[in-house]
Amino acid sequence: MKIGKIIDLTAPMFDGAPTMPLDPQCSISWHSTLETMGYNLSHLKTSTHQGTHIDAPRHFYNNGMCVDEIPLERLIVRAVKIDMTWKKPGEAIVPDDLQPESVFIEKGCNILIHTGWDKYFPNKEYFSGFQYISKELADWFVKKQVNIVGMDIPTPNGKDWKYVHLKMLGCGCLIVEGLTNLGKLPNSEEFTFFALPLKLQGRDGSPIRAIAILDSVDK
């Protein structure tokens, strides 16, 4: 079976990988080795929002849908990349900026916002100064009933983070943060997007292995 090119959109997880300032530190160490027990086995300690991850409604709502309750049909979807690399660092992304891609933006659609900010990962600069989703754009996503908004920034909005998360997650708009390699995706062309979390029962989010599969098949 031939499929299109697969693009890995996931940031690496490693011991000491950067996190949001108040989040648990990512720790990966050897629990056992070939020399100590005859096999290699690692110990992982991490936040549910480490690196490339998905926010479930439970992240901001005690009665919200948990990450293990999200239907798989909402996580393997058709999506489109929207190029926002022309926005300046620290500049808001507003609804008018998405108008050129309005043909793709309808009820249930899935959007990956490409700012190019992932180039700063894993440096400390990654967590500040990025382009961000404005409150008006969060409202607009809800109005359009967008299913997933993914982005290559560590959080949708560093200042109005509570408003944006409450607005989007409260209306069922899933948020995928910390994507990478969005520049390898085509402009103005749909592709298949996978955002599969760990099946963490009753939890607020999870790291994911995010990939895109392009429609075109290499000859």
C-alpha cells in the first residue's frame, strides 16, 4: 500500500527537556541496564503537557472531557496549515489574518498555525516573545466550531492564557501545542493529521506523537 510522505511534527523528549516555568521537569533515566539486570529499561517522569502535547477540556474544567475520552475520530483528521511566519515576534494573530484560507475554515475543520517559532526549541527563548492567538481569534475559532487548533508555539497566548484556554476548551475546541516542522507541510493544501495521546484515564492532557501524511505519493 502506497501512502503519501510522512512528516514528523513532534518535538523530541529527553532528560531535562525544557518545560513551561512552573511545570514538572522532564526526567528520563535508566532504571536498569544490560549490565545490572540483563535488559535496558528507562524511567520517565514528565508533565502531561510536555513538549508536543494535546490539551483536553479537563485541563481547565473539572467536569470537562478527559484525554482518554476524546474520540479517535477527532484525533485523526483532515487539516490545513496556515502560514503565519510573516507575523512579527510578539504580535497577535487575529481573525483577518486567516481570511486567505477561509475556504478551508468551516464547521469541524482542523487548523495548524505555522509561526516558525519552533526554531527556538529547546532554548529558553522558546517560551517568550512568540506570536500568539488573540482573544478575538479564540472567539472566532469557537464561532467557526473548529475541532483542533494546533500550533508550533508553547501555548496559545502567554498573557491571556486563561481566557483563550477557557474559551476554546469550554466549547470543545481541542488545542495542540508545541508542534514542529510545520514548514515542511504544503500551503493551501489539505493533508491527514494524527494527534494521538497516551490513554491516560481521567487526565487533562498528554504528550502526543504528531504526524502529517501528505496526499501525494512519491514515485
